[in-house]
Amino acid sequence: MIKAVIFDMDGVIIDSEPEYLKLNLEFGQTKNPNMKLEDLFGMVGSSREDAWSCFAQAVGNGQTWEKLRDEFRSFCDVYARMDYRRIFRPEVPGILEELKSMGLRLALASSTQMPIIERVLAENNIRSYFELLVSGAQFKRSKPDPEIYHYTAASLHLPEAECLAVEDSTFGVTAASLAGLKIAALIDHRFDFDQSLADFRMERLTEVTDIARRLL
């Protein structure tokens, strides 16, 4: 039986991952013209350090991930260029409403920094659905480390086994699995995500309401 649904944000609530990767690739090719988009797939769903370490490996010029991240910030203001309403999944409000009607509590646990989480939810008018927001920046290590999910469940005063995580990336699914949550993974055929640890795999996000109903 579950009592809460904990959503990831990037790749689940917003289809942001391809947009971020395009900007990463644009910058990366100024360093390594042979860089390919798939070289950066390891950035998806990971913490800042893990993501930029992947980027540094793809660049391969010996620069540290910190230096490359700082140069990227000078290269473009990524968040200023993002239109979070355009990449918002329009089915999300209806899903959240239905889950709430089942008596389920809703939380969000994302590797993204809290100001961006707040901005995405505010711009798409869904902040009020979530009783708890958790950012990976609060921890020494975020996904695939399970701490973010242990913390979120504890903050809800629930055992991990009574929470359903809605994830997409390899790192997110791994974190939720290590923490002992049930997992519904949204399939994304554009990326080579390993979702083998998920309890359920969804072609469409709307399937999460049926999964939640089965687990009640």
C-alpha cells in the first residue's frame, strides 16, 4: 500500500533533458568538434558534479569539471533561455488532481536547484499540489545516491515502502530502488536509460494514476 507519490521533475514533469543537452552540446563542440549528443547522455538525471564530470570526460582536454561548468555559465545563461511552459507536460495537472483525489500525498524530489524547481512549478501553476519540495543541492551527493529519497520519505513521516517514485533516468531509478521505494519509470526512447530496477514502466505519464490505484 502506498500513501505518497514522489515525482522527479526533469524528464517527468517537464521535457527539459533534450533542451539542456542541446545547449551543453553547443558549448561542448567549441572544445571538441567531434563531440556527439550521446556522449552527454550520462549528464541526464545526475547531480551537478556527476553531470559535469561526464561533460569533462566527453570534452577530453584535461580541464576540470568545475572549470568547464564555469565557462559554460559565461557561454550562455541556460535558465534564461528556457521556456518552462513550452516544455511542460500538459497532462500533469490532471494527473496531480487525480492522485490527490485518491487521498495520496504528493512530493517532488529533483536533482535540480531549488530556485529552478520553484520557478517551474510556479510558471505552470502546480506548486499548490506538492506539500514538499526537495532539491539534490541539499545533499553532498544526489541521485543515484538514495539519500534524497530517504530524506523525502522521512520528511513525510512515511516508510519508503509506502512511497511511489515517478522517475525516468537511470540515476533516478537507481536512487529510488536503493532507497526501497516502489518505482514507476517513464520510458524515453531518445535516451538509453536503464530502467530495469523499476517496478513499472510507462509509455505515457498518465499511466501513473492506474499504477497508484493498484498500489493503494
